Amino acid sequence: MSQPINVPPGTKIRLEEFDARYCENLDRAAAESLTTKYTGALDDLTHRLYAENRRCVLLILQGMDTSGKDGTIRSVLENVNPACCRVVSFKAPSHEELRHDFLWRIHKSVPRHGELGVFNRSQYEDVGIVRVHKLVPKAVWSTRYESINAFEKTLVDNGTALIKIYLHISLAEQKERLLSRLNDPTKRWKFNKQDLEERKLWPEYTEAYNDALTKCNTEHAPWHIVPADRKWYRNLVVSRLLFEALERMNPQYPPAEPGLENVLFE
């Protein structure tokens, strides 16, 4: 497989079979032109969603370190009114969050009606890093896939359009991005020596993501595997997926209050 795709539910997903450099034979200029078209349209669509105030959208971004979650958010949402969207980044859970079930901090961060919500990392950390670093026993994390599926079904049933995106980069591209952080004074603050230790666990993370993508790829909340070695193509695919989801929803401005045609100003 070599392109962004929704693999049919029940199919075993193997990231090794996806080409992280796939770009539909587009060149950068063509891709950026299309991206501008989609990101420009998001201003109107998200404003209508905000005014309608009945449904919401949740964009979930997952991926290996350096896969471009921050950059995707910055590029795709550049034309969206901040009043219409909310971005939540999930770091290591706090002491308070650890005192609750693993979905507690996720559920209280989902978008309200009218909002475009974006998760930079998500509930999938609890079947990813938690699994790789053995932070909880297998008997605990292995039951979470079913809980995640039920949680996402609840969101969808209550008016949330879910767009789940895995930003797929190669090991070679990750090396280049880590070196870029180290060599660029404006990016050096993002470099952490722990990144090198995490990089050694690439096979374990790949196995964990293969399972999460396979077991949580449902009809109501499918996964999109987006080639992300080329940032300009990544931005195109994510903006297109978001545009298409909002266009299908076709949010409408609510009707005006009756009798406004007779309003007089003194």
C-alpha cells in the first residue's frame, strides 16, 4: 500500500507496507496550491459550524516523535478563527489525572458543540507509550482498545465527527528532523536527549501502533494513514480530509429571530 487510505475494519494494518514519501505524483507547488484552497475554505465552514452550535468536529493527530503534529496544526488551521477551534496537547498525565480512569482527561477535553477540536496526541498514548514502556501491565492496556472504541462511538452518536490521522514518517526522515533540531538554534529547544532513547524503540512503537490502528479502525471512527515524510503533502492531505468532513456536515447558520424585518432604530 502506498497512499492515504482507510483500511477496511478487521484488516491487519502494517505500517511497514505504507510508503511515507508517497505524494500522488504531485510536486510541491501544486500541493501547496491545493492546500491553500482547502485551508481557505475552512474559515467559512468552521464559522458556520460555530454558529449552528449543534455538532462538532474532533481532529486527532497521532504519530512518532517528529512526525509533524505541531506543524500540521499550525499550517492547516492558519485561516480558522481561534474562537471556532480549540487545540489540546496531551503530555504525561498529571497526578490528578492518574487518579482517574485513563479516558477521564480525554473526555473532559472533547470539543463543545460548534467547535473544531484538535488533539495533539490522544487516548492512543494509553495503548502506545504506556505499552512500550510497560507503565501498566498487559492485562490493563490490552483491554483499552475496546474501551476506546466504545468511547469514540459515544462521541459520534452525540454529534461529533471524528477524523483520526496517523502521521506516518520513516525512520530515516526522523533522523533528518532530529538533526535539524540539533543544528538550528531556533529549533534546538525542541531537542531532547530522551528522543534518542525513544528512537531505539522504533520497532516496539511500530508494533504498538499497528495494533492500535488495526483494533480501533471502526466504521464510525476510521483511521487515515497519511504519508508525512514530505511536509507539504502531509498538510495537503490533512487539510483535504478536514475540508471534506466539514463539507459533508454542511453546517448551516441558524434562522434569524422572527420579526427582524420590522426592527426600527431611533
